[in-house]
Amino acid sequence: MNMTGIDVENVLLCFPHQPDSCPKVQRLAVLQVLMYILMLPTIFMTVFGNLLVIITISHFKQLQSPTNLIILSLALVDCMLGCLVMPFSMVRWVEGCWFMGDMFCKIHSGLDMTLSIVSILHLCLVSIDRYMAICDPLTYRTKMTKKSVAVCITVLWVFSFAFSFGVVLSNVNTQGLESLLILSSCVGNCALIFNRQWGLTAALVAFFIPGTIMSSLYLKIFHVARKQAKLISDRVVVMTLSETKSYSSEQRERKAAKTLGIVMGIFLLCWLPFFITTITDPLLGFSTPVDVFDVLVWFGYLNSTCNPLVYGFFYPRFQRAFKLIISKYVLHLSNSSSLTL
């Protein structure tokens, strides 16, 4: 249907001087301000919280265990997501336009996919680390060294980068969708869409396979931890000094496993709706509204916001380290040196 001249004049465009510009999403100014008010603090918390984790682990050698090296890399991923991806996604959603050009759209989409996948895979690696610490403590220290952890982290980064940018730059995710792309092709559009095959593939690689591994390992961890707790309760009265130290160590491991179970629960809550929609949307003729998709994407981003909060609330050593870093380097308190891990 052709527009009249009056209709064309009333349509706001992302780039008014370009005839092939996308129409700009029209929102009430109050709604735009409200969206910025909600998203800007989320970005700040994501960057600041994960930056605090990075500084804390880097500063205190006592925290530089193989497990915390994984958490350090995870915090780096989440901090990069908050710095390099979330601000541009925020503007695109609120303004309804992409102002950065096609090349940066590719880079942004590739980074978004890379950092989201590598963040999820890091959580999976943490669950493997905790499984070995709880269920195979005798060989844990020989298998999970800093060197082996560094190799695993490198593999996760390289795989996520190669997979994500391979998909984005090769356009395999849009094969068979040429007619849909022609209809939605205009200047100011930047959307990463998936056909049925690659929507399922991406969901399996980024969510369902790691999520299944994490769920299985944590169920095993909780089963073993419960058995250990029962055995310890039976002999707690006659424990020697060395057994008491072992008991304290086992308590710490079980508490860490429970905390990481909370991390996994948040992960499932944040990412499950997005990946289910990614799989079902091609089957429904891409009928999911853009705003719904953006809400689900930001729900996934919240996972990166919540991770450092979980460490701060549930790890006493991180709590003390956070207090020391903030009091000494942010508040510049002279008595901050009395705080020790």
C-alpha cells in the first residue's frame, strides 16, 4: 500500500535525509526517560561490580586460586559486556534505530554473541571445577592447576569468538530468510536473526548443553555433600585437630557449591526465556515483537549484573576484600589497612 505525501511527512525516520532509512520507533518521551533510568544503573552496576571483582582478585594473592582465576575471567567477560555491548544495545532499543553503521553493527552483534556465550561457558567451567573439588578432592589439586585452568579459559574464549564471528560474518544464520531480509532492509536497522537450524544450534551451544552439564554436576555435588555432612555429623564428637581442619575445609567447599548453585539458578532464570524464544520464533514466522526480544536480551544481560553481587553476599573473603578495596582506594580511609582477609 502506498503512503500519501502527508503520511510520509508524519513518519519519523532514523536518517531523515536518506530515502531508504528505517522508520523510527515512536515512543513517549516519558517512556524513553524511564527506560534510560532503568538501564543506565544496570550498566553501571555491571561494569562497577565486575571491575571490583577483577581488582580484588588481582590485588590479593590469597584469592588467586584456580577457581578464582575462572571467576576473574568471568568478571572480565561481564565487565566487557557492560562496557562494549550494553550501552549500544540500550540506545538501539530506546531510540528504535541503529546509528553506528553496518560494519559496527556486525562487530556489535559478534561481540554480543561472543561475550554472552563465553560468560555462560565460564559458569559451566566453574561447575566442573566445583564438581572435581567436592567429588574428587584427592586428585583435584593435581588436575585443576592454574596452568590447566588458563588453558581451559583460553579455549573457551577462542571457541566463543570463532563461533560467534563465524556465524555473524558468514551470514549462515540468515540462509533461507532472504525475502524477510529484503522486506526489513533499511538504513538504521541492526538485528541478529536466526533461521531454524542456526537458532537451534546457537541455543544448544550457548545454553542447553552447558546448562545440562551444570545441572547434572550440581545435582551430583549436592548428593555427595549431603552424604559427607551425614558422615561428619556421625564422627564430629571424636574429631582430632587434623580432622577438624578437614571438616572446616569440607564446610567451605559445600558452602561454595551452594553459592554457585545460586549462580546457576540466576543463570537459568535470566537466559532460559531468551533461548526458548530464539528456538520458537522461526517456527512462529518471526512473529515475536521486537520489544519483547529486547526485554529478553536485557534479562540475559542481568546475569552479568548479578554474578558479582552473589560473590559479595555469599563469600566472606570477597566481602572483606571488597570492603578493603572500597575503603582504601575509593573512600581513602586511613584505617583501611587494618582490614585483612
